[in-house]
Amino acid sequence: MFLAIICTAFATEAIGATKIAIFVDGTIDESDKFVIESRVGTALNGTGLTVLERTQNFLDMVTKEQAYQLSGEVSPKEVCQLGERWGATTVIAIYIVESRGTMVATAKIINVKTGRVLGTISNHRSCRTMDDVIVFASTLGVNLKRELKKSF
């Protein structure tokens, strides 16, 4: 199975700010992943958190090293080692599947230093149109923002 992993791209750097890498993976298509990463990143703007910029080298490295994550062979701590290499203090790992017209997401907020899962959320919605995907992604972003506020 081909795994596409996306780290969102937003760049507002604050000294000492919590730096977050967002990974979106799953069985959905690339355009849906783009919308989801964009909406989640947008939801986190104005929180005092810095969402890290993606680069092709970063994506290539993540794709190579994270190929085992879904098989359960890689721990959250190992996933965080990738984020740490790129200066992240926190990783949001989002896995999304689509089945019978419904998208189901599980997102984990992981502390890079400890590998500890700080929070987990789940979201689902019938997604037959791009507007449905946008609503799904926006809701996911709002829920993640709420969960992050509990963690920081």
C-alpha cells in the first residue's frame, strides 16, 4: 500500500513557541489530504503555536521511515523522532480512512521528547462532495485546537 504523508505548511515563527508537525496519512486521495492539512493548519493559527513548513526532503524522509507505522511496528516515540529532526516539539498524526462514503479520522497529539500521547480525537462524516470534505476537515481542526488547549 502506498503511504502518502503530508506535513502542513504554515510559517509564523515565535521564539520559544511550541512547534507542531502535522502528518496526514490514510486511504483518502491526495486532494482530500491537502484540504485536511490546510484546514487543520488554519484552525491552529492564532493559538501561539507554530505549524512547521513542509519540504520535499522532509516528505521523502517521512515516507521512507514511516512506512511501518500502520503495521504497528513503529511506536509513537519513533514517529516523533522524525518530527524532532525537523525542530518540532509536538506531532499531530492524523490517519483517515474512507469507506462507503464516510471518512473516519483518528488524530493523536504526541510530545516529541517523551513520545507520550497528549490527546486523541476521532471524527467521522459522510463525505460525498468536496464541500463535505471541507466541513469534515474544519471540524477536525476545531476539535484538535480544543484538544491542544487542554495539553498546553
